[in-house]
Amino acid sequence: MIELKGITWGHTRGYTPMTATAQRFEELNPDVRISWNKRSLQAFADEPIDQLAEKYDLLVIDHPWAGFAAKTGVIEPLNDWLSPEFLQDQADNSVGHSHESYGYDGKQWALAIDAATPVASSRMDLLEEMGLGIPQTWSDLLSLAKHGKVAVPSIPQDTLMNFYMLCSTMGEDPCVNNTHIVSEDIGIKALNMLRELSVELNKNCFDWNPIQVYEAMTLTDEFAYCPFAYGYSNYAKPNYARKLLKFSDMVSLEGTDRCRSTLGGTGLAISARSKHKEIAAKYAEYVGNPDMQKSFFIEFGGQPGHRVAWEAAEGNAQTDNYFTDTRPALERAFLRPRYHGHMYFQDNAGAPIRDYLMNGGNETSLLNKLNDIYVQSKKITL
């Protein structure tokens, strides 16, 4: 009997499709057993994958770890285990930069089995009661926020991603220069915009990740709109929540197109310590193939990474056209840095931004602090 252990994250979108695909894979391969454990969403973003790779054969990971993986060798390059034809199909059918996000130094370190970026979500019943439609501009958003009906996930990780989003939307992708994140002009504008919105938010938002925002929106009638949070198609599926959400593209900024948010999603990787890499790769290919992605994977709560699944009628019928309506946001999403030291920056830069959004402060001093953290992160080596 071959036994594989996997680690994913503890939400229907992250856990249920992995256990379901593992069960079916076992039925097709009776000599294999695959068990999945789960961790919190925050641990998913933060916990070093080298520690996980010592204990698990299969890892569902966040793509900023790709540079770390390439430098340390803690996970296997999939080029050594999957056919060029399969990997080319994954690349050709990527939603936005999802497949590319797990590539580094010429190798593919994970399969983009799940695709996501921040998108907008609405309680249409509440907006209709107010005589309003879905906000289309930043001004619309601020107007609704003044009514206390807007929620935004504002823990450190999400505040940093929102900062990236506004900088990128205004024409400067962050972290492309070795000495500073963005220009002072763009950085201050982005911080001011986030602060102007944040002063209108319920204080609970500063302790909420996207899942907690969606639960608050569906379990209560307090919030009618979220302008940007990593999308979860589950909350658009009948009977999943008390009230369903309608997902859509984000607002536009004055003088620009719609917001360009920061790519998320998850990838399936194989530990370099696994004693059963060949069968692990066979399972990864089973999960990532388009037929699985567009049907079984979605049915059991997954949010696929393959373009065929996003275009298929089945998944859209189950989710009030979640995939069709949010795909434009994914196609233009910003691919955040993945160099070896970027996780240090990501782990330390969000908290100062969150503190500023909650309490105010000097934007120039904050940018200088962020730049110091950024420069330090570029110096990190093995």
C-alpha cells in the first residue's frame, strides 16, 4: 500500500475538492491511500513550506513561495515528473498569470489547480432595498461606504495586497525597482485612498480576512458590498450560505480602467522528501486535467485554475456566472514578486499599512519604512 499525506487550507474551497479527488483517485488506484490535513488561511500564507515538505508528500501552496522553492529545492520541479505536453496545456489554458505564477528559474514548481484574485461581491437584495446598483466607480464606493454598508478584509496581508492593487491600477507595478516599492507620488496617493475608505469601515474589518468578510456578508444583513477581496465562488452557490453573493468586476478609478488587483490562487506541489513522487505526480495530473477541473472539482467546492473550467457552462450554472463575470479581473491581475526574500517583505509590510489605515499617520514616513523592509528583503540569501 502506497500512502501519501497532503496539506491544504481549511475552507470548503481548499479542503473539500482535495479529499473528494483523493477518494476517487483511491478508487481508481486501490493500492494508494491519500490523506489530507488542513491549516488556517493565515498559516497557508505564512508557514514556511520547507517545514511542511518534511512531513507531507503533497502541498497546496501560495505562489510567492516559488522563488524560495527554486532556491532551496524543498519541492520537486514538476518538469521532472509531468509530460511536456501536459504542462504546455496548463500554460496554454492558464487564467491570467496563474500557471506562470508557479514557474521560476525555468522550472514549474506547482500546478495552478485553483485561480483567484480580489473581485467585488454584492448582496443584491440589500442594494435593491437601498435603490442602488453595484458600484461602478471609486466615488460610488465611497458614497456607499458612508452608509456603513461596505466591508473590506483589512488584516495585514490584505491591506498590502490592496496597496499593490491601487499602485498597479495607477500605472506603477510595485517592487520592480531595487531601492523602493513605488514612487513617492503614487505611494502616497494609494495610501490616502485606502485611508479615505478605511475610516468608513466597521472596525471588525481590520481583523477579518476574505472568508470572514464573506461570512459576515452572508450571515448578517449589515453589509451590502465588498469592493475587493479574493473571490470565493462557494458563496454564490445555492444553499452554501444563508444569503448568496453576486460576484463581479471591481470599480474603476478616475482616469483609469477598473482596478487591477493582485493575483492569488493556489498550486499543488510535490515534496522533494516524498518517497512516492511518481504516484504523487500522477495524482497531481489527475486533479489538474481539464475534465476534472470543469466538473467534479467544482461540484465539490473547488475554484479551478484551468481556462476550460472557467469557460464551461457547468461551473457558471452552479455559481450565478461567477467564472464568466470575474474572469476579466483575473486576466489582468498583477503577478506579485516571487524572489527568494519576498516572503519576508510580505510578512512584515502589511502591519504598518494596517496601523496607518486604522489610526492615520505620516504617509512619507510609512513609505520610507516600507522601503527599508523591501531593501532588507532583497538582501536575503540562503
